[in-house]
Amino acid sequence: MCGIVGYTGNREAQPILLEGLARLEYRGYDSSGLATVNGKLYLKKAVGRIAQLRNLLNGHPLAGNSGICHTRWATHGGVNDANAHPHLGGNGEVAVVHNGVIENYDILKRQLEAQGFQFKSQTDSEVIAHLIASYLENDLVQAVRKALPRLKGTYGLAVVSPRFPGILVGARLGSPLVVGIGDNEMFLASDASALGGFAKRVVYLEDRQICVLTPERWEILDADNATFDPEVHALDWQPADQELGTFAHYMLKEIYEQPEVLGRALAGRLDIGEATAHFGGLNLDAQELRQIDRIIMTACGTSYHAALIGEHLIEQFARIPVEVEYASEFRYRNPPVEKNTIIVGITQSGETADTLAALRESKRKGQRTLGLCNVVGSSIAREVDGGVFLHAGPEIGVASTKAFTAQVAVLTLLAVHLGRTRHLSYQAGARILDELQAMPDILRETLRCHDRVAAIAQKYHQASNMLYLGRQYLFPMALEGALKLKEISYIHAEGYPAAEMKHGPIALVDENTPSVFLIPHGSVYDKVMSNLEEIKARGGPVIAIACADDGLVEAKADDVIHVPNVPEYLQPLVVAIPLQLLAYHIALLRGCDIDKPRNLAKSVTVE
Ligand code: AGP
């Protein structure tokens, strides 16, 4: 998704802006640009990576102690310099960068053109620049305030003007903005990760708030133009979090971080003496927990797959009916929801537009909402009634790996927590906690499959289609394995319940269509083995992820990846690693951009 960084202070703005923007590269984009104020507006834009922008600026830096910059993920208008941000308003009286979508830009554009404003791009964002310019008299903030009510849609935006040097204005409606507070310098960004190393204190803007920044002071205005004292947070992010270290890609680094991440997700939350788990932020007491008679989980992508595993976990250990809904569907479906139903949003970024909207819609109807989220201060983290942080650390790779593991770990703890307020016995709770505590080391052991997976990737990386098959706890993992492959290798892949093959998809099977079977020991092992043999009987190559002592799979499958033997409810955590590594190595062999796959963004903040 698009990234925004703004600066005003006593230092040259350009290097700070470019450094902050580089921290947002992982979010995915297709062009970038930068504007500074130094008596007049200086502007430079470039299609492609930030490196292209840097090349244009080499030897010709833009002067000025304040400025804004942007990475664009195209929504309106093609990928070209003209459509890159910043956009100028009027004859260069203002420069604006914008995240979000202005839905009424077409009529506004026609009105502004009728007033004589000349557009240079096909974007919706340029409308904002000319609209602010059309109100610009002797107060930049007032011009912004007059423009905003005419915009329909979403925005996170930053504005500078050569007529008002040193002033940086930000405004938020539906797309995140965070203010970084420095010593005689202020920062503005769409994501706190851009501020690591620059600011130690941050303020997260809420919807319909405006921030007015100068080197010496910061001010937050609400919709009524009244100032107030928002909560100031410590920024718990350090540049080291984003270092690649010895790894070739962030995705690989984050795959290897999973044992530690799992440990951090559990840390401080196990109550061994009571054989249960505790969370600091659920904001639900035991009585309220007992009243819950239905849970709807809503999420997107990999987080949706984690939710599907959470359905199994909570229904198994807490006996509470759970439904899982794609957020993009749930937000518009308006299902009947009883008062003792809670809505749980699962998200890494905490900014996914559909998940945020689904939770807001639920709150609007009086439902209690919870969020499982990885980013402190994110919109979802701040808007739900209670929640649990994943503590996975910044996830840079677009393909989610360690956040997924943390989500499944937290969902397991949540299932125990709910179960122990109802039917789950002390002994059962104690056993689960004991098995969970062993998992970081079991994941370390699982990572030893790496070389085997890399060798198998060599054999299958030219496939055009792949099938992923599993049952029960491992059906969501079939979906997740397929998504990992799709999103970084661009190979078409589909996940199915293994038994579903007979109802049509088996027509796809031929010698060029490998099937990945998730077949560790378990209650439906024999059924999955039958499905595996059905594929083999039709000439389909089979890659099996199975337990090391399974001679039958060795005899039947073309290739086998061994994983440790764990209880079924923990198998998703184990099989996730070979599935992630398989996608990684196939993508590597295909020369794909592992950490920034084409067309994708790390956080989808537009619907
Ligand atoms: C996962 O590998 C994808 N990058 C994507 O599906 C992601 O899980 C989805 O966009 C949801 O993001 P969130 O967890 O930040 O809400």
C-alpha cells in the first residue's frame, strides 16, 4: 500500500524523507516522489523503486527543511511520473501526498477545471491538491479544513506550501497517519516503522483529525477545530527490527524467526498453576466470557486461514460455535447476530481496510469486538473493545509467515482461556500448555527440513499449477500453502479439503500438476492416504509433508518432507514451515521478487 513520510525541522528534509520512505518499501508500491519547501516548492518523482528516485536526486538534492514524500500503489491512473505523488495544487501553491481513495473525485475535478485549475494526472489524489489551493488565502490549515468536507472516500494526507514555510499539515479519514515527536523537529508517516530512529514518541491520528506540525510544536485538531491532548505513545520500534542480517530476504528471516516469535506470543500469558492462559487486554471478565455463545472471526488472506484454525481450536477446547468470514464479505452481509456473539478481527497490520470496516460495522450494531493484531497503535488495535497483541515484531516480507504463527499461537491460548472458564479440565489445560511450551524447539527442529525442501523446489519450480490437500486442522493449511505459493512465485495453486478432490478438482490431475499432501499422523490419516492414492492412480506427482517414521507415505509419494510428530491441533504450526520454505525456494528459482511480489502490498488499506 502507499506510504507517506513528512518532515519539518532544522535539518535538510530530503535525506530524512528518503530514509523513512525506504522503511515503507516493504508495503509494496510502483512509483515514488518527494517535494521540499525552500522559498519555493521543489519536486521530483519517478516510476519504479525508490532507487530510481534516489538516482534522479543524486547530485541534485532538493533543498529545504520541510517536505513530504510518497510511495504510490496505483488505484486511479496508470503507473507513470505524472501520476506519482506529490501532486501540486494551483500553480504550485501546495504539494499533497495522499493514501486512500476519493470516490467523488470526478465531479470535483470537473468543478475545479471549470474554475480554471489544470490537471496533470489521471489520479483522484490531484483533486485534493487543487481543492486546497482553491481555498488558500492566508491560512494553510483553514484551506485544508475547508477542502476536507468536500471529499468523499478515504484519505491519509500530508500537505506543505511554500507560502507557509515550516508548516506540515496532516489529515486522516480511513487511512492511518502517525505523528513523530522529535527535538525541534516533527515527523509524519503512514506507518510508525518509518519513524524508528527518528522519533521516540508518537501520536496516532484518529479519523477526522488534523495535525499541524512546525519544528517547535505539534497540535492535533478535531473535526470541530478544537485542539486536545491525545495519548502520546512510546515508539516500540527500532531500526534493528528491520535489518536483514545474514538472510537473503526478509521472508526467509521471518520464517526462521518463528520459533522465537512463538515463544514471545506465549510469554507472560501462561498460567501454569491454573492450567489456563491470561491476556491483559481482552477486557472481558470470567462471567462475560462464559456468556459468549458464538464467535464470528473475520479476516483476510493469511489471517483468514489462521482464523479457520482458530475455529477448530475454540470449538475443540471451549465448545463455542465459531464461524469464520472473509472480512470483505462480512462487512456487507449484515447477518443476524445475537447479543452474546463476539466478533474477532484477526490481522497482522491492523490496517486492512476490509477487516477494519467489518469490525466498525459490528461495533455500529452494538457487537463486542476483539482484535488479534501485530501492530501497536494501528487502527484496529485502537478501535476494538479488547484484544491481544501478537508480539511478532515488524513483519516486512509481503508474504505473512511469523505473524501467522503468532496468530495461531494466540488463538490456541484463547481457546484454552475460554475453555477453562467452561468445560476444559485442569488436566487437559495443563497438557495443552505443556505441549505449547515445547513448540519453539519443535519449530527449530522442523526448520531442519530446509535443504530437503530446497531440493524438492528444484524439481517442481516450473509447474504451472499445483494442488494443496489436507483435512481438518490441515485444510486451512492447504489454503495457506497455496496462497504462499501464489503470492510469491505466481504459480496458480489451489487448496482443498483432500476429500473434495473427487467432486471435480481431480479432473485437474495430470503428470504436470503436482499435489502437496499434508499427511502427518492423525485421526483422518487413512482417509488422506486414500486421497493420495487416488491422485497417484491418475499419474499426479505427490509431495507429502509427513512424519519421519511413516514408511507407507515414503512408498507412495514421489517426494516426502519430514516434520515432527505433534498432536493434531499443533500440526498447523509445524507444517507451516515447509509450506513457507517450498514457496520461498520455488519463487527464488523463478526469479521472483520475494519480499515485494508484483501487484501486492503488505497492508491493503483500500478496499
Ligand atoms: C499474506 O501472505 C498476504 N500478504 C495477505 O493475504 C495478508 O494476510 C492479508 O492482506 C491480511 O493482512 P492483515 O493480516 O495485515 O490484515
